[in-house]
Amino acid sequence: MSAAWASVVAVGAGTVVLKAVGPVAVSGRKLPPRVADLLDVVAPAILAALVVTEALGRGRGLAPDARLAGVGAGLVAIALRAPIWLVVVVGAAATALARAVS
Amino acid sequence: MRKGARVAAPLFPAAAALGASFGVLARTAHLDALAAIVMSATTFAGSSQVAAVSVLGAGGGVAAAVVAALLLNARYAPIGITVAHSFRGSPLKRLAQAQLVVDESWALSGGGTTRFDHRILLGIGAMLWFAWVGGTALGALAGQAIGDPSAFGLDGAFAALFAALLAAQLLDRRRIAAALGGAAIAAVLVPFTPPGIPIIAATAAVAAGWRRR
């Protein structure tokens, strides 16, 4: 199995289980509040790390390039309350443009 | 379920467009169209799918891609628990219905509050599923027609997409602190570790979520 398909199957199976844990297994009970506090902030921590690695990372190293223009334009679109799909389009266009002129 | 579909109508084009973005971006990680569509149909959780594709595309390997994606989806365990009491029927039926729980269907149906409505949850979830999978199919087929993804700036689009997903998460000081911590950990580790590891290590920033109780 290719790396792509192995990832598709593993992420799919894992997510099905994560979503089903509550409705199938633990109906009626609650998580300890301390655990819930920590789970609240998992997504922001990982998403912020992904912004850094996608904007700056290249293999093992930081390599600033045209992608920074894409993030910058994307942040402007976010600040202007653009829908997410538009942020993606703006980010791609700005990256392609910066690459073409550099 | 019809009421749920009405509440979700404005979200339909947005979910389809975002699904299309994922379909196109999947090309950068060498996912063929069928793999991208299968992933959207089974995982049905946007940020984790983009994260897996991004780690694979950066050469991070299967294990790092899967761990990063599942860490992002770990929130569905507590989210599912907040609505668990409303699910009825056989375990298999509950398992199938639970797949329709996504951030938007949970929030719009009043998940975690006293006005929670199970039928709205399922209606919104089902509608978003069709939009997400259909959009992915369109984007994946378009993505296959594209030669070199970086020529279209798709590599830069990833960072912009993650920034947008992050912006929606920054609800309070604890989440902002966790985001800053995660970004700092990733920036420090990138030169020293294989791709994917900085993302997983960034979860150490959940220490920012600690509260004295």
C-alpha cells in the first residue's frame, strides 16, 4: 500500500473511532474538567505549528520564500473576514505571483 | 433533519469550496483523486485532512501524518461526549450517526447547551458531508489536471488555510497562548528534526491550557 493510501485508511479509521467514543461508549458521563481544559487548546497549538512549518519549513530547515507572500495576503483576507475558501485562493495567487516576479 | 438542512444551507457552498481546496491540495502529497475522495468520506474533518496531506507532502512519512491528523481530531472525543446522551439505537447505528458530528454541526445544533437538538445535528452533518465529499471530488479531479502544484502557489495556500483555521480557534487567552507556544516549538525544532515531528511536539504547548481548579 502506498504512503498516501496507508495514511487515508489510518486517519479515517482513527477518526471514526474518536467520533464514536462518546455516542457509543460513554453516554451520560463527563470528562474530568482538567482533561477537558487541555483538550480545548490542542487544536490551536497544532494549527499554529502547521502555519510555521508550511510558511517557512523546507525539509530540515527554515527557508523563507514566496510562500510568505501567500501567508501575508491570506492574513489580510482573514482580517477582512473573507470566507476560508477565499483565503486559500488569495494565498495561492499571492504565492504564485511572488514566485513569478522574483 | 429538514430544519437542520435549512440552518446549514448558507454553509453548503463554503463546505463545498473548502472541500475543493482540499481536493486540489491533496495533489501535492500525491494522493490520487480516489484517495482524496475516500479520505473526505471517511475522515470528514477538514483541518486534520489538510494536516495529513501537508505532512506527507513535506516528506514527513505516514506515522507523523497520521499522528498529527489524529491529534487534531482528538477534540471529537470530548465533543462527542457532550452530545452522547441524545443518541439512541444499536451501537452500529450510533457509530454511523456519530460520524455526522463535526465542529459546525455540533455548534449550530447547540451542542453542549440545554437547547441542543439531535435532529438538527444530523441534518446539518449530512448536508455538510455531501458538500464536503462533492467538493473534494471536483477539486481532486481539477488537481489531477495541474502539472506542478508549486507553479500555482498551492504550497503557499497551505499556510494561509491553516492561518484561517487557526483564527477561528483563538477564542480566549488560553488558546492564544497555546498557539504562540505551538508556533515557537515548531520554529525551533524544524531545523533539527524530520518533517512532522515539530507538529507533534507542538502539542506540548497544551500546558497553556492548564488552569487551577
